[in-house]
Amino acid sequence: MVAVLRWADGRGLELNISKCRSMSFYRTHERIDYSYAINNNVLLFAGNEITDLDIVFDCELNFHAH
């Protein structure tokens, strides 16, 4: 996450951490649990599915929701 923060900062962008969510994508049966943080602020877990720009992202990388 440090690289993303540096990239945004280098372009004069500020991340709205209250709107940021974390999600792990995996293709195995074992779920990956990891806590992500930006500037020591732990990101909320998005769950198994999240929609961004009308595209549904599923943690198992399938498109059944479409």
C-alpha cells in the first residue's frame, strides 16, 4: 500500500481513506485473510463482492453476478 500512497502523493492526489475498502482475490478454496492499512489506518473489509463503476468484483474472480 505504500507504493500506492507514494504514487498518489507524487501526482498531488489525496486518498479518501474513509471510502477505501480491502478485498482479496483468490482462485483457491482457502480464503486469504490479510489486514491492509494506509497511513496506519486499517481498511474495512469489503466482503466477498464489491461494485465499482457498475462492475461487480467477486473474490473468486467469477462473473456470475453479471
